[in-house]
Amino acid sequence: GGYEIPARLRTLHNLVIQYASQGRYEVAVPLCKQALEDLEKTSGHDHPDVATMLNILALVYRDQNKYKEAAHLLNDALAIREKTLGKDHPAVAATLNNLAVLYGKRGKYKEAEPLCKRALEIREKVLGKYHPDVAKQLNNLALLCQNQAKYAEVEYYYRRALEIYQSKLGADDPNVAKTKNNLATCYLKQGKFKDAETLYKDILTRAHERDFGSVNNDNKPIWMHAEEREESKGKQKEAGPYTEYGSWYKACKVDSPTVNTTLKSLSALYRRQGKLEAAETLEECAGKSR
Amino acid sequence: DQQGASRQQQLEWDDSTLTY
């Protein structure tokens, strides 16, 4: 990028963060404002350091939920960065993204979307179409579209993000399961229940295989146990959970917030189909893992 | 329920904005 944050700004930033984390905004804000004033006096308004300082102050406002004030500062910082660093600089993309986040927090999804799209274009141009940062930007864009109920677009963006994460970070990266979960939510919104179900099962199978090895007759992910229990309901007499389900205890040990969410979501889908035994099996497992 | 997943999703801030 050619620009490096000067040491004194870094020190100031750390100080400001410290005050802000203690809730001492009455100290943090004037500190930023004084620094801004000094910087503008020595370097002029259109200087990268001023933009950085504006970003620091915007963070303090964001932490106070003063999104409007924060957005105002970021707009200013954006203009400076475009002028001093060029329109396609990663710093411009980052500022556009954060501006979109602030608009999003105020429910201004329509205004946020074009900013997010511009950030995406810059990142694609600078980093290439298959960089994880591009995937992250696609995620934010999907979320903004989701809030506007534009599900076809949401689906498209999540699919692209998933493709990037899978190819660049590998199938077991947490981002893959997270994005699959988000994509499944989008399927649900469109009434594509079968597609959602397939994705949820895929997440659970992968998580299981990662921890316990390939799936076979003696090593099944939780959803297979759930469906077997559903199919054999009434036929089987009560037995202890461990003997009844073979590797059930293993299936239950798969543990992460994403997997837990997936268990609950798939359980809701089972319930919708009247597969109550299967639903309960997953719920018990979700209950245990949290 | 099904809302669980979407409730988790949040727009992500880019912290690199201070490192340029």
C-alpha cells in the first residue's frame, strides 16, 4: 500500500482503545479530536494520517452505538483515501465495507448494498476473484440482500463464498460449515427444504468424519441414527442410549456452535415432516453439546 | 429453531482499516 501508520498514531490508537474498553468515552473522544486537529494543522485535511485518525474516532463512536456520527467520519475518511491512495486501494475497500456495516446497523440495507458491492469489486481486482477476503465481502453482501429478502442474490453470493472457502481453505475450515449454514437458511426462506436438509446433513457428516473417521455401518453421523430411530420407532424396546445406538455417544460429541445450530435447524426440518423421533434425537444431542 | 442460524449472522467489520 505504501502507507504505514506512524508510531505515534499507533500509540494513540492503543490508548484510545484502552479508554474505550473501560467505557471512558469522555476521555477517548476529546483525545481523538485533539489529535485530529493537530494532524490537520501540520499535514492538511487530505492526508492518510487524518483518514486513519478519522477511522479511530469512528470506532469509538461505533462502540457507543453512535452509528450516524461514525458513518459521517468514515465518509470523510473515504474521500481522503480515494484522493490520496487511489480509488482501487484495499484501504478504500475496507472503509467502504465498514461504512456498509454502519448503514446496515441502522437498517439502511439499500444504501449499504452499493458500498458493499464497490468494496467487492476492489477486492476482486486487487486480490483476485478467489481470495478469502473476497468471500468475506460476499458474505456481507449476502447478508445485506437477505435483509431485503432478495434470496436469489443471497443464494448466489453464498454459493460463491462457499466455493472460495472450499477451494482455498479446505473442506474442514470452519468458514465452510458456517457458509453452508447460511446458505441453508437462505434455502429455507425460499421454501427449498430438501436443499437445506441436504446441506445440514452434509455439515454434520463432515464434522463427524473429521473427528471420528469415515462413515460406515459402525460409524454413523448423528442424523443417520436419528433417521434409523425414526424408522424403527415402535419396533424397538427401550434400551440404554449407548447400546441402542452403537456409536451414538460419538455422534453426540461433535461439538461446535455451528454444529449445534445445524442440529437445531435439521431437527426443525424433521419436525416439519412429522419425524418427531428423529427431531428429538437431534435435540437431545444439541442439548448435550451446549 | 430455524431462526437460530440467521440470528447468528452479523455484518463483519474490517479491522485492517487502521493498518493502511
